Amino acid sequence: MKPARTELPRLVTCLQDYNLSKFLADLVAGLTVGLVALPLAMAFAISSGVLPQAGIYTAIIAGFIGSALGGSRYQITGPTGAFVVVVAGIVTKYGLDGLFVCTLMAGVFLMVLGLTGLGTAVKYIPRPVVIGFTNGIAVLIASTQIKDFFGLRVEKVPGDFLGRMSALIRGFPTLSPTATVTAATALLLIVLMMRYAKRIPGAIVALFLGTAIAWGLRLPLETIETRFGGIPAGLPKLVLPTFRPDLALTLLSPAITVTVLGAVESLLSAVVADRMSGDRHNSNTELFAQGVANFFSPLFGGLPATGAIARTATNIRSGAQTPVAGIVHAAVLLVVLLVAAPLAKHIPLCVLAAILFVVAYNMGEWREIPDILKLGRADVAVWLITFALTVFADLSVAVEAGILLAALLYIGRVTATTTVAEVTPEYVHDGIEHSLQSNPLPPGVAAFRIHGPFLFGATDKLSVIEAQIDTLPTVVLLRVRNMTAIDGTGLHALESLADRLHATGRTLVLCGMRDQPEKLMRRAEFDQHLGHANICPSLRAGIERARALLKEEEAVS
């Protein structure tokens, strides 16, 4: 594998033409994201079994480092829901020192991935595995919030899912009507604002209103003060964790889990940011920055951190121009910690639970499930196994099993592409319809081809088209005669390409589909993204379709 180039942080290149206008835009975006990150940081920390200030420390330290050193213009780094379950498990088994050492190890692993270019190995995790992870983690996060949402009086909630649900069901008679109504109202407010006032962060509004009403009316609710004694004001202190060599090998598995989750979520978030903004991140620079962030976060009492998809999207929607917005977001949280920490003690835990219910739903990628179900039994089995292991077993086991399943799936599909057949006159004659020599391209058409299996791990090769998307002609012809196989990840990449071309007024035409890709695309209803007429059986038919599209364009103009 040729090592990928680790470039300068995006902050360095963005500052070369920085001006007051960009700073003001970054300032507004940073303030917005900082306020959005505040309740999430505390909620993730509490759900992970640690003090709420640990989440704020993470958002400050990791948020600053991720933006200062990262390879994405818009990425926001901080604690995320993906780590809640694994962090809670590590704390339960090995204590806070074990968590800090595990996070340090993961930070080193991430830096190595970035420096060596091995970060590209993350792309070899197929989409059904990623969706299974996120579905399972979302279910686990939601299950950890049931107790606080309903104000249940349960002394000890087990760490495993089945034990947790059993204890919560037994404790349901202790439900608090006040907590339930407050949490339900906060949840409804967030949902309504997401629907009708998208520019205003509903979580912040629910947090401030819920806290003000609960404090003003002296409602009998459990708060940060009653459970944790409040949040200490002041700068986070540098504390070196106690390193226990006897735990190094034991912590290797959870450290690898933190590394994989951190790398996958960071790069997914960066890809989402690229799609929203039209920018392009450098994955190895981003992974190195995430490694540095995870190395320093535990030194100040913080948790594992990664690129946060929701906060990154908020950053872009709020008008961010450069990574300075992420630095401002960290500064806002630092000011809150120094000035407003005493006020945070009044925050009701049921309101934080309502906020995390929304986070769990949004991160679950539930809309992807119907698409997964259309991909065939192998992909559905991989998704189900990953989901089940994430929920009912251990996240480390789910990660390891997911990677193993990915490898087996890849081997099976690549092996299936090998064929041996006799060259007959009919074969030679049929090949004429797919020959460029016999079917020259008309002006106004750009042609590309996919050669070989288009499976997870290969989808980034579409960057050849995406990099020049704004300069392409009206019709883009993609020859798939030699695309011997495709999977759900490859299909999703083609769907995204078709949607991007359509959004810029261009049309993608596929021609020469083989049997396996054609069957999968038909099951997945791929033509909804492309148009049935734009899937052609041969190059000759594809060129005829391109000519028809060009004539339609001339008639309109």
C-alpha cells in the first residue's frame, strides 16, 4: 500500500487569505456550535458513568486540537454518542485510570494511522457493518436514558442491555410524573424546533427553559447538583493517569475499539462535511489530529473524542468559513466553564435525557435500514449480526466481528467475479456494441469507466469524477461493462454521485451493466436516483441516450 500524503492542517492553508468577513462568520458559527455542544458534552459524560465536567473538558481540549491540526475545514471534535457504551464498560471494569490509559493508547494508534497513511484502511469497513454499529449504539444510548427520562428510582442499573431493561421494568412503578412530563415537554419542544425552526438549536432552548422552569418552580427533580454536587469552575487541571503495565494487554482490545470507532466516525463526519460544503478533507491529516486530541484529552480529565457529525453539520449551516469556527467553539465552552459553571448545577437530568433521546434517534441512521434490506441476504445478515452483537454482547466483540465479516464478504465477492468462458463468434460480435472504436462519443459527453469489483474500499476512486464535477459537460457516461461486482457500499457511492450530478444540472448515464450489479440495483431501486431510461444495456445504447438528452437540452434553451 502506498502511504498517503499527510498534508498541512487546514487551518494553516485557510489563514493565508483570512479576513475580517470570514472571522465574523466563524465567530457566529463558533458561538452557535459551542452552545449546542454544552448540553451534549455533559449528557455524554453522564451517560458514560463519569462526571459531567469531563465531557466539557473533552469538548474544549479535543475541540481546539481537532480544529487547529485537522484535515477538514469544518470538522468539530468532541465527545460523541459512539463512545458512550464502550467508555461506560471500561470505567466499570478498570476505573477512570483504565479509561485514561485506554484513551492515550487510542490516541497513539490514531496518530500512527495518520502518519503512515493506514487511515485509508478504515474504508474497508462496509456500509452494513457501519449501519449495524450506529443502529446498535443508538439503541444502547436510548436505553441508558430511560431511568432519568422517567425519574425512576433504581439503585443500580446493570451494564448489559437485557439486565438494564429488566431492572428498568421492575423499577417502573417508581415513575416520577414530574420528571416524565418535564422530559416529554423538552422532547416535544426539540422535535418541533427541528421541524419548524431549524436554525435555532432546540437542545439549547429546551435546556435553558427546562432548567429555568424547574429551578423557578422548585420542581422535585434530580439535577446535576443533587447527583454530582455541581460542576467546578476553573480551568481543567493537568493530571497524569496512573499507568499500570499489567493492564496494557488487557486494555488493548478496548483501545482498538476506541481507535476504530474514532477513525470511522471522524472520517464519516468529514465526508458528510465535504458533501454539505463541496470541500475535500485530507483523511490522514484528520486522523493524526484526532490522535493528538485523544492523547491530550485524558491528561486533563477528558474522554475519548472524535469528529461529531451533528455539531459539524451545525457548524456548516451556521456559516462557518474555516477551522477558526471550531476553535471559537472550544473557547465558548471554556468561557462557560469559567463563568457559568455554578449555574449548571440546576440542570435537570430528565431534560438531558430528552436531549440524548433525540441524539440517539438522529445518529441511528434508521432511514438506511430499508436500503440495507434490499441488498440481499449476505448484507442483511452482516447488518443483523453487527447490530445484535453491539446491543446484546460487547462493542469490542461487535467491532472485531464486523471487521471479520467484512473480510469474508470481500473475499467471497471478489472470488465470485472470476469466470472462465470460451471466446465464441457471438461473444466477439456482442462486444461491438460496447466498443468505443465502433461507437465514438458525441461532443458534450464525458465518459468514465469502472474496471473490476466496485466494493467497499474502492468507492473513493469516484473522486476522479467528483474532483472535476463543476467542469463536466451536461451528460456524464459511466461505462460499467467491466464492473464485475458491486455491494451496498458501492451502490451508495453511485447513488451519491448521481444525486450530486443531478444537483448541478447534469445527468449520469450508466451503460453495459453485468448480471450481478444489475440484479442488486434492481432490488435496491437504484433507478430512482438515476432514472430508468439512463440505465442502458450497452455503450451504443448509452450514446443514443446521451444524444437524446443533448437534444432535449437544446430544445429547452
